[in-house]
Amino acid sequence: MLHSENKVDTESRKEIARREKIGLVLLAFFSFIYFGFIALCAFANAWFASIAWLDVPATVWYGFGLIALALVIAGLYGRLSRTIS
């Protein structure tokens, strides 16, 4: 069965470009935070592991923070990509 209106066909190229830009900005932000974590683990591991809160090393907290940040960014992308421009 053929449908004359396909959602992809009805979206403007401007809207698609806007969503791509939002995605790339959020990806760049998360990548910056993630590579900071990798750099700390690789080049300052002894210092980074020595910091603890509630007897849990900072590396673990940072890892949990990355997971939470990924969820927040996913929700933010969903919210921003659905707003009417």
C-alpha cells in the first residue's frame, strides 16, 4: 500500500539540518567530557584514583556521571529536536 505523505518527505531540509547540528553539538560536548575522563585515567591515574568520596574512587563517580550525562543529553536532544522552529 502506497502512502502519498511520507514523514521524511514532509520534513524540510532546514529542519533536518537543524537536528543534525543539535546532534553534532551535543556529541562534541559529550566527547569533550569523555576524553577528559580518558586523559585523567591515562595520565593522572594515581592522583585521580586517590580521590574518594564515601570510600568510592573518583574514577567510579566520574563513570557514573558519564552514564547520567549520556541519558540527560539523549533527553535534551529529544526535547530540542521536537521543538517547533
